[in-house]
Amino acid sequence: MGCYLHNPYCGKCRPPLPMPRPCSVCKTLCEDITLTHCAECGAELAPYVPPVPRYCNRQQELCANPCGKAEAVSLSHNPCPLHTRVVEG
């Protein structure tokens, strides 16, 4: 069964977007993962924690931003168009 309404943070049908980090002082949600300080009040934000890479059965290799389909058994040999390579370093 597919998604009726797409939630970009869900991660079931495609890689999820990073969750916004709330500022501990002014409670503003900061969506930019490169920010280290709140754009509103300048308070330090909690560090961004990237998703844990998982083995993708569809792509047959590690994926840096896996979706819910990574664990499904893939009978097709089509490459995953949303695959994110794991960058070492």
C-alpha cells in the first residue's frame, strides 16, 4: 500500500529529510543542517547527527541515507534512483 499523503520526514518510500533541530532558547526550528547557531537568537544548536548507513537490498550496497525500502527483499535488478553513497572520511 502506497502513501496517500507524502510526509518528507517519514522515510518509508524515499530517504527522509533531516529533522529540524529546535533551539533550546527561543524554540525556533532550524532546518539547515549546516548551522551551528540559531538564526533567530544566536544560541548554540545541538549538533546534527546524520542517519546511520544501512545495507540496501535494492542497491546491494551501503546507503548513507536509507529509506524504508532498504530492508525489503528486492526481486528486481533495477538500481535505486535515490541511493546515497557512503562517503568515507
